[in-house]
Amino acid sequence: MKPLKEYTIPFVGLKIGVHQFDYIIDNSFFEHLAYEEFNSASVKVDLAFEKKSTLMELNFKAQGTVNVNCDVTNEPFDLAVQNELFLVIKFGAEFNDENEELLILPHGDYQVNVQQYIYELIVLGVPLKRVHPGVEDGSLDSDILDKLEELHPGGRDNKKDRQEKETDPRWDQLKNLLND
């Protein structure tokens, strides 16, 4: 994966203070990273880059939508994404990114690429279970939902369900023994 040039910030020429960077992330960004979970994406990332004398603080905020497939019905839908990430950049003897909130750059570096952090910000903002809003409120009409309802143990009237509801009175007497 080659870093994209537009996500590289040359901080050596920036004055001390807060600098604002805005990025519009679309599907081409994720295609470049070979991430195929999203059908499409439209996310705005605001980066507040604060340069101080010995370190830099980066505050990422992402807000937008990604089109994903529902985990229940496999129907595509737009899912709202909103996430924040705070990163501190310090200088040291060698590159170190083991800590997720701290990046250490070698003393001679003059730029930083934020592409990986934007990727993580958006991907981690998507919930693990993606359920179509129509499934939750019952307004989605899907063949898959009908089949799931039919196969659900407490679903539509099945002979098996009716037989389970009609219990043998002898078993009821045995259940009473457990309660005594």
C-alpha cells in the first residue's frame, strides 16, 4: 500500500498554532487500501493540527455515511458514521507507532502521513453488527426476513409449535415435584 500524497502534511513549514485540514473521503480512498466492506462512502474528516514547540496534537473528527449490506437481510443501506480520534506526535531516536494515541517520529522527519489514521477512524466508527433500520422498525419487506420468520422457533404457526404448546398433563405433575 503506497501512501497517498494528499494525506501527507509537511509540518516543518507550519507556524506554531492550530491548522485546519479537511478531507472528503469517498470510495476511491477505500479502493486504494483494498478495503471492500463498503459499497460506497461519503465521509467528511476534519483535522485540527496543533503544532507546538516540542510536539504536535492531531484531533480527527469524521462524520458522514457509508453504504453497507445489512448483516440480517444483505440489503444495502446508508449507515451514519461519526467518530473522533486524538493523536500526539513526538520526536525521538526512531519511528515508533506501537501506542495508538502516540506516534514517535525520528528527529529528521519533516512530514507525516495521516492516511492510516483516517482509515482507522472511519472503519472503527462502523458498528460490528450492521442492521438495516427497516429491520428494526419492521418496515422492511424482504424475502429473507419472511424466511427467517418462518424458520424462527416462535414464529408462524407450525405443527411443531402447536404440539409444544399442548403439553401432557402427566409432565405437568412431574414439574410440580421440582417446585416442592
